[in-house]
Amino acid sequence: MLEKKKPREQSGRHSFAAYRAQVRSAAMASLSILENDGIDRVYCDLHDDFVIRKKDDDGFSYVFYQVKTNGKQNHNWTLNELFGLKARTKDQKKQCTEKIKNSFIGKLLLHTVVFDNYCNSPLCQDSCRL
């Protein structure tokens, strides 16, 4: 009988569906610890959706991950969406820098500034170590 009645609360179900990709990605990264390829820790919802810590002879480095989903299945993200930019319109309003900073790409770029030498990213010019 329970499954035949429509639930009055749907927000929890939507929240879980939205975070499913993030949880799945972090779980797969956590399993990579068992492969002994240098990954020794995975942080969830700390500075990013998840972060892996790599350890080698030179010390520690971090790889930051943003996991984004869109309500539409098979949605192709536009460059404007990735960078937090407004689409051009006739009555162009000022671009919000906060939206750029909090965008998918903005967050990843910010890590290369904030974590500088500890960020293990293709955006870094050399291998970054702690």
C-alpha cells in the first residue's frame, strides 16, 4: 500500500538524485586508494565536491573535482554556463563577478590560485607539491 500512494514530500528525493553523480564519483575515487597508485585520501564536500590527495616521494598534492548535473538528461553544457556568463541580450546588464567566481570553471581556476603549489592540475605549470 505504501508504494501506491503519492508521497507528499518530494524534495528529499530530488536532492538525492541531484547528488547521486557526486556520491558515485567520490566513491569511485575512494576505491582507487586500493590500487596503491599514490592516492591516499578522498575528501567530500571540503573545498570542492570532492578532492583526492596524492602522495609520492616529493610530498602531497591535491586534485579538485566539481561534479555538475543538469535536470535535463543528455544536457550539453554551454560555455556561458561553464563560466557563469550571461548570454548576450539587447538590454545587456552588468555581468555578476560572483557568478563567474562560483561557476564550474571559476571554482577550478580559483583552486590553482588559493592552493598554488599544492594543486595537482593541468592548469598548474609544473607539478605542485606540499
